[in-house]
Amino acid sequence: MVNLAHDRLSVIRQAELVGVNRTSVYRKEPAYKENEENIAIMNQIDRIHTDFPTYGYRIITRLLTNAGYQINRKRVRRLMRNMGIYAIYPKPNLSKLLHAKYRMPYLLRGLEITEPDQVWGIDITYLPMGKGFMYMFAIIDWYSRCIVDYELSLSLEKSFVMTCLKRALSRKRPAIINSDQGSHFTNQDYLDLLKAHGVKASMDGKGRATDNARTERFFRTMKYDCVYINEFATPRELRRAIDKYIKTYNYQRPCQAIGYEFPGDKYAENSLKMAA
């Protein structure tokens, strides 16, 4: 797909053209920094956090020790940090004070969402595999619940988020994009990208579980419908499964929140009405 020895196109440009994260081009095998024991623990942490997003590392440590893992709080906290997982509850976060100038207000409180591409929700989640893990960035249209685009990555590097956003914004332009206050979004590159496309940036209130509920609900559904019931051996297997699941979710899985319509059909139907 990508020719590392191409004499005219750079690897970065080739990756953009085929719509893949350039870091995956160089990595023939997953470059996991964690050993198998830690990966098994991280996969259990993900399950606990998916079901109980308000649980902090202390409670999760107790649940893991009760399940037979020999582990302490310090190790659990480190693994959660590496996974990009944080408990949802109001708390000070002194480590992110440097990002304060990039934080945007939450624009959705009291807003009635009445049409597609009015609000997109974006977020990143951890995806466990049998002997490894990946990260998923997803863009969800909040009106139709349609998955507009997504990207998988072997690491939490910012590039896979920007690649996906640029691709999506080249096709559609929402009025608002809502995110959390994570480092992938509290930075100048992200805000400049939205500004260049005339999109307003909205960010969840710190520790507010309800501000990004639609996106979190999709991640939970996807993990139970697709990820947890399988044990994917390779990133390729996981990519194929997620791609198939997204198509099923958008066009074959009725969504209760939109009157049991299909998200992809509702998104396309209303987009066509607006264009008419």
C-alpha cells in the first residue's frame, strides 16, 4: 500500500492519500512498551473503567487485588495514565495548568441539537487485544449518532487524531466540535485546524461525566458488541473487525436514541434535505 522507497512521494504524503496513520507504515509489528502481565492488567482496567467511569485508581486497585492480581496503587495509576484513562469526577488537575490557555468553554449546555453536522463529538479510547492494545479516535455526529470517521493507532501520538480530523473536515464541516480537555485537544495545532475550517471548539467541563455522554455510550456499546467478545491477535484483525462493526453500527443496527432508525441513514437523509 505504501512504498517506503518511492522516488516521488514521501511516506507522509502516501499515508495521507491512502488514509492511514504514518506511524503504522513503519511498524511491521506492534511496538508495545508493556509486558504481557501489564497488558492483561490494562485490559481488565479498561473493562472496569468502561462499566464504572467514576472509579479512581484506588478502587480499581482493590478490585484487581480481589481478582487475584498482585498489584499496588502506584502501578495501577501508572498504567491508567499510559492508557489515557482518568476517573470522571470533579478534581483539580495541576499537571495541566500549562494547557489552560488552550481550554475552550463548553458550548452545548442548553443547546437543542436539531440537525446533522451541528455538533460532532470526538474522543479517544483504549482497545484491548489478546496480547496487546490499540487506541481509537472517533468522530460522532450527535444528531444522528452516526460515526463520521475514525482512526486506530498503536500509540497516543497526536498525529492520528489530526489525520482523522483533517480527512473528516475535508468532506463535512460541523458548526461545533466537542471534546474533553485532554492534551490531544488542548494544543495550538488542534485549535488552529478548527479555526481554519470555521468550526467552534467546545470542551467538556472538568470531570463532568454527562458532557460527552453520547460518545462514551458508543465506545461502551462497541466494546461489548465487538471487542470484549473477541480476542484479536493482531492490529490487522482488530482494524478489520472495527471497520466491519462501524458499517454495521451505522447502517444495520437500529439506535434507540433516534427512534430506532439507522444512524448512517439518518445522517445522510437529513444532510440531503439540508442541501436541497
